[in-house]
Amino acid sequence: MGRLFGTDGVRGVANADLTAEMALGLSVAAAHVLAEAGTFKGHRPVAVVGRDPRASGEFLEAAVVAGLASAGVDVLRVGVLPTPAVAYLTGALGADLGVMLSASHNPMPDNGIKFFARGGHKLADELEDRIERTYREHASGEPWDRPTGAGVGRVKEYDEGFDKYVAHLVGVLPNRLDGLKVVIDGAHGAAARVSPEAFARAGAEVVTIATEPDGLNINDGCGSTHLEGLRAAVVEHGADLGVAHDGDADRCLAVDADGNDVDGDQILSVLALGMKEAGTLRGNTVVATVMSNLGFKLAMEREGVELLQTAVGDRYVLEEMKRGGYSLGGEQSGHVIALDHATTGDGTLTGLMLAARVAATGRPLAELAGVMRRLPQVLINVRDVDKTRVGSSARLATAVNQAEKELGETGRVLLRSSGTEPLVRVMVEAADLEQARAVAERLADEVKSALG
């Protein structure tokens, strides 16, 4: 049986892979494990629970709340808010635990559960393993130790969460956004209200698209995985830039005034140089993953910024940032962590900081993002294969070795199993797009043959 927890919590098709019973059981298990770990330290524990607008989030939230309360945890329900908002409120309110119901950029039928520790930080792998082990033990029949009477948890609505979070976002900006016109694509997700409000309070003129969630339309042809609508809207409205979030708004991708995409690597480049100039780029270092474009690495070298690279997943970026005391890190996909202001990737904060840099310099986003040149990169997702064997297949190792020799020093190859989806990602980078595409397609065929 595979591990329930991936790189970003527990995910699956809601009411099939991820059931109400599982959500309840994992929540009870989390409460017990954290109590045993000394997190609650003898006091009555409090949890912050939020969700994105998916229809399935309604029943899964109810199950999580029931599980926590049945384990003696008081619950503050913050409703539909971004994942980073739940993380922030967990820390700001002194809560012992945060729980977010979301499948991020995944399609609507999926959902997920993500736990945050005290302070709003992601749980360590060891704690996730203990929660999963405890859940499985009790799912097989071992009874829980349950409080009764006044010992059960109480459930309250915390309606102040929206304003508290937006005020935090606007309050950390180095300058206002007056004079900028910004288009926001909310992905019909958790940032549909938050992001437009934050940009407006910061002084920007705001145009919105995909900000009317109905529980079924999240990520549907919009958001950070579908930038075509944002490109068109930015050009149509003559905006200075556009920002797009994913379903739970821990990501941000951008579009410049001409409708050209600005990915996570370019956003990191712009922010890194701005923070270096302001003296807030600690260690003169930015942390990214092995998926970052080679052009990003070359740009940072040229600008005198050290780049540290980690395994794929914002949790690994965050671990390296904490270990070295660094202030900026992120992923090409748009997960950007500004550790001075957030404990996890925050799409709205990223968009605000990017817009603030445009406003402060008076330079268009295209010029700022031009600090790096993206080298051709081809990514192929190979589905319906055994992703657990991608690192142990001798056949694939040989194929990768041959591809790397072919590409030489001007390119690279990366094969990895997805931490959140049932697939293997094949990434090939080369100076020439056609060469990158040919090598990627050949390796994808090898993956299908070797692991299918």
C-alpha cells in the first residue's frame, strides 16, 4: 500500500479515493499524534480549518471539523480562503493546527487535505508518517480514546479571517501600486475575493476574470494552468500586467503588458534582484528546484546571486530556506516563498510583490523579466505507468544517460514521479527546441514501455 501523504498533503478523487471517513479519521489521527508529540503542551488545542470552493470541500470540511472536535480540539472555521491564508491565520491566531481542504491546481473532482503545524508551517515527514500510521491502525478497528462532556471540541465561525489576511498582505508591501492596472485571474478558486481586494487596497486598478466560483468551475480553463484568458484580458484592457492563481492560490504566474507569459523562474529573478537591491535577500541566495530553467541559473550567476537547487516540491525549497536562513525561494510553476512574510507559497503575495517592483522601478514587467532568457524546455507527463519504479529502472537509467551525452553541456534531462498526480514527468532542456522535443518524446516512449 502506497504512502497516503504526497509532497503536498493527501489528494485523490473526492468521495472515491478521498472519502468523508478518511478525512474524519486523518483529522482524529492528527490530533492524537500532535498531542503525543507535545504540540498541545497540556492546553486545550485549537485548529484553523479552511477550504477552497470545490463542491466536495463542503462535506470534507464537515468531516474534518467533526473529527477534530471529537478528539477534543476547538475549531475555528475560516471558510473559503487560500491555503497561505490558513497557514498565516494558524500562526497569527496562535492555533496548534491548521487544516486546508484543496487539491490546488488539480481538476474539480479531486480534493485534498493539508495539515499545518503550530506557526503555520508544513508538517515534517516524520509527523505525517505517524499520522498515517495511526490512521491506518484505527481504520482497521482499534478504538479511539474519545473525550466526552465538556472535553469535546467546540466549533466557531471565524469571519475576521478574510480582512486579517488581506491587511497582512497589503501591510508587508514595500510600496503602493497606485497607477498600475492589473488583471487578476482567480481560477474560480480560493483567491477569487482575496486577490482583487488586496490589489485594490494596495492602490491598483483591478480587472477580474474567473472570480465567480460555483463549486464546479475551479481551474476549469482558467487560472495558472490556462493562461490564454489572462493574456487576452491584459491586452484587451491595456493593463500593465496580469496575475493568475491556481485553485488554492499558493501559486502565481504572470503576463506582461504585451500578453507574454512570465513564469515562476522569471518572477523569482525579478524579486531576487529587487530584494538584493533593498538588502533583504538574505545570504545573497535564492532557493529553487532542479526543474528551474537553465536560463534562470545563468541569469543569477551573471547578477551575482547564488542559486541553491533542491528536489521538486515547495516543501523541499522551504526546508532548504529554513536550514540556511534564506528569504526567497520557489518553483518554476509559480510557488514562490517570501519567508519574511509567509510560511508557505503565497500566490497573492507573490503577485503583489511583483506588481510593487513594477511600480517602484517604473519599468514594464517585460523589461524586468528580461533579466533571464528561458532556454527551450519540453515537459511531457506520462500517465498510466508505475511511477514508483522510475528511480530503479536500469533501462530508464541507460536511456537518460544516452540522452545526456547527446545534449552535452547545453542541456539536461530530468525524470521524476509526480508527488501529487499518478504520472511520471519527463523534462528535457536544450539550446534548440526541436532537439529538446525529440529527446523528450523518445524518453517518454521509453517510460511507457519500461513502466507501463
